[in-house]
Amino acid sequence: MKKTYFLRLILLVFLGVFIFSCQKEEEEHIDETEEETINSNSQLTDLLLRTSQNPGAYDDIIDGNSCASVILPVTVIANGQQVTVNTPEDINIIKDIFNLFPNDTDTLEIMFPISLELFDYTQVTITNQTDLDALAATCDIADAEIGCLNIVYPISFFTYNTDQQQTGTVTITNDWELFDFLHRLGPDDFISIDFPITVQLEDGSSVEVNTNQQLQALIVDCVANTNEDPIDISQFEEDLTTGIWYVDYFFDDYDETDNYAGYEFTFALDGTAQSVKSGVVISGTWALVENFKLDLFFGSSVPLNELDEDWEIIEANAEFIKLKHISGSDGSIDYLTFGREPNTGGTNTELNLFIENLITGSWYVNLLEEYGVDHTANFNEFEFTFFGNGSATAVSNNDTVNGYWTAQMDSGNLDFILNFETTTNGDFGELNDNWDVLEATQTIIRLSDVSGGGTDYLTFGREPNGGGGGGPDPQELRDILISGTWYVEKFLDDGDDETADFNGYDFNFYNNETVYATNGTENVYGIWVVTVTGQELNFEFDMDSPINRADDQNYKALQYVPTRVTFITRNSQGEIEDTLIFRKN
């Protein structure tokens, strides 16, 4: 009896020790699990949600919303050009249109309705721009996608209940599945990742991850080191203050790069700057101001005073710094580029002469031949005007088509680039191209473009297609001038706009070659004479004070139609100095 009791006692002790040991092992296992489990409130869960949510930043040029993406296809009108975006790669077409003209205002019109896929992969339909903007305003950048790394699938999760007991395994094969799985977690749901997993970084390299802490640190570090700014400020400052810089390009209505030939520029870390030419040193300052602008100041010395602006940084590296400044008065854009090669000058004469001729007076399409087919008649009714700020208009009796232009030297060749809107008149798409300039004078611009189908030709002239001809006719110009009263629409004195000097004056030209101007209180008398020399109509216009500065004896009649007459003067280099345009009342 005692022996049986003793055996039972030993068995109970042994069972107790065994059960205690099992419980201890289970408790130790649970502790390890708790260290690696996460739930809906964990920071790592939030980071993984942002990593796996629907990517929305790649198409922000369309919807302006980093928390949603447009469901393709979608049709937009970019700077007047209709584009159908069928694939994510087609978004580059919009970017190319926007980048084609640095001096225009980029506009995008969406053909509604469109559908969006939100960050959580749900879809909504948007019917107008107001609703699209309102949705974009709800996007908190702190909740935007994390796109600087990617999880390499498949990965697996262990699931646990509130007692930290494993309840199952879930395998994930893509971002949507990961987001949906994490998004459905409740506060009492616990999960752990079946490590190791592989994470691919933005540079294409891969990292093996073995713990929650390592994964969280990797994502946080990735976000912290993602540079959303247009430039790396510290790198920019290092490049700017290292070595000597030269003005590679300066454009202010005209190419004025030659004005800076021989100048060397240096910038110091303390915000000071120097310009040196032929041993003459001019001190200046520089500073980085808000919105990533480079503020330059070199005082009032010509031509350095034109650099005294807060320049927006377009692009910068150790070899060049590209800047632009938008004028607050007329919206025109100035461009400044610093480079490492000395500026020796002598590069802008042809370009500037082209620009002067282009923006003076009106033009007409005299020829458009595309793939051997003549399309000139499509533009017979339109009068083209090109403005110094890079904009352009084509006007007929029933329609006005707006556009942009730019001219540039490319490897020694002059290019003329046109971009007219096509929404109201699709024919203007035939003009939109990068044209090679074959010939450019004050009366004709001949262009060509080599494409896959052959060579296209475009010619602008001073008279409508099929009009004029037979050489200059002084009597025709005289008849136009005496046919009504006129006012000064534009007067440029060596490029300076002095039109206001003539405000309020009406001009009358008489057969006896006298001219009379009055503003109701002052009467001014003068003479006018039209003669012809060679192939040019000369206009002598001389009036007494107070209407002055328009009494030059060497005006040339650049262009005349019944409602507008354009006169110019040229310097010894053939460049336009003064422009006088009369418009009929």
C-alpha cells in the first residue's frame, strides 16, 4: 500500500514538472512571437500599406493627385494638342508637348467623364474638373504611396489570435493582395512575416530582410532619402562654388549671349560673387531663396544688371546651370545658362535677325506642302502674328487660333518650332513641327521638315496667298494711307515701346503729301512721301513736336494692307531699329 502511494506521488511530481516545463516553453515561444507580431495599429503595418497601395504619383500631370491614378485610356488636350493616353508610357507624350516650348503656359484639358482608382483600389467616376480638384485636395502627402522600394513576391504571413496562438498562414502574391490583407486587419488580429523576404530598392539592388525592425528601418530610411525637390541643394551649392562659370546662353526677347563674351563668374560659399572681364572685377551676391530660386545681384553695370533677378532653377549639375525668370509685367520669360566653356561671342546675329523680322508685322501662309500634297488653301483666310513673348495668333473673319513659337540655333542651323492649338481647327496640326529655316528675310520665311514620308515645305510671306505680286507699288500704298484716319498701333524706338507718346492722336494723310494729327486739343502738321528704290518702298514721315521720335527719314514699308501699314528702319547690319505701325480707325 505504501509502495503504491509512493509511486503515485512520484508520478504526480513528474507530471507537474513536465506540465510546468511545457508551459514555460510555451510562454517563451509566445514571447518571441509577440516580439515579431504586428497588428492594424503598428507603424510597420502603416508603412507596408503605403508601400502596397495603388500607385498614384506617376500620372499627376493629368489628375494632380498622388493618392489616385487615372484608369486608361483617357483623352486630354495638352497645349491645344489632343492626346489619347492608352498606356502609362503615353504620359511622356504630354510631357514632350509641355517641354517643347519653355516660354509658354502649359494647359491640360481632360475629356470627362473619367474614372480613377483610389489608393485602396476602389474606383470612382469624375465628371468635371472641379470634382477632380476637390478629390486631389483630400490627398494627404503623409499618406501618399511609398514608391522607393518594392516587396519581392510571394511572401507569407502567420496569423494569431489575441492569445498569440497561431491560427493560420496567408500567402501574398502582389501589392493588391498585400494591401487588402493589411487593410482588413482588426485591432485583435495579429500577424507576423515569414522571414526572410527580399526587398528591391529604387536603384535595382536587392536586400534580404530578416526581422520587423530591419524592414521598418529600411522603409523609413528609403522615404527619408527620397529627394522630391527639383535639385539637391547641398550638391548645387558645391557645384556653384567650384571653379569658373561662363554665360552659355542669355535670352531676353532676343538672344543676348554675345553681350557676356569674355566674362568669367565665380561664386563663394559666403554668398559673394565676382565677375571678371579684361581684368575688371565687379562684385556681386548670390543666394538661394524660396521655391528653389537663385537670386543674383551684380549692381547696375551693363550688361550685368540684366542678371539681377531671382532665377528659377530648371536643371543643374557640375557642368551647367539652366535658369529662367518670368516677367511680372508681360509674362515673357528670360533664360540664363551658365556653363564651363568660355563664351567667345559671335553666335546670335542670325537668330536675332530672324526674330526681329518675325515679330514685325503680319505673315500669311503662301505654301504648305505635306507629303507632296498642297494644303495652302486651308490657311488662305488667316493672318498670322508672332509676338515677342513667344505667343502667336492666326486670325480670320470667323476664327482665332492661338499658339506658341520658338526659334533656336541647333548645331549651327536655325530652327523654327510652331505649336498651334488644334481643338477649333484641326488643319493647324499640319503647321506644328520643328522646321528647318531655309531662307529668312523681312518679306519671306521658307521652311522645310524631313519626315518619314518625305520633305514637307512651309512658306510665310507678307501678302495673302494669291494676292499682290508685280513688285512694290507706291501708288497702292498712297491710296491706302489717304483712304481714312489712322492711329499709331505700335511705335518701337530701338526696341523701346514708346506707343504711349501717340495715344489719343488721329492721323490724316492727304494727296498733297501733308499729314495732320490731332488729339482734340493739339494739332500737329508734317509731311509724308512714298517713293520706291529698287524693290523697297521708302516712307518719309516728318512731324513737328510734340509728336517726336517718329521723324526718321529712312522708313521702309515692310507690309501694308487696307487696315494696317507697317514701317521699319534698319541699322548698318540690317537689323531692325525702329518700328512704326499705323492702324486704320
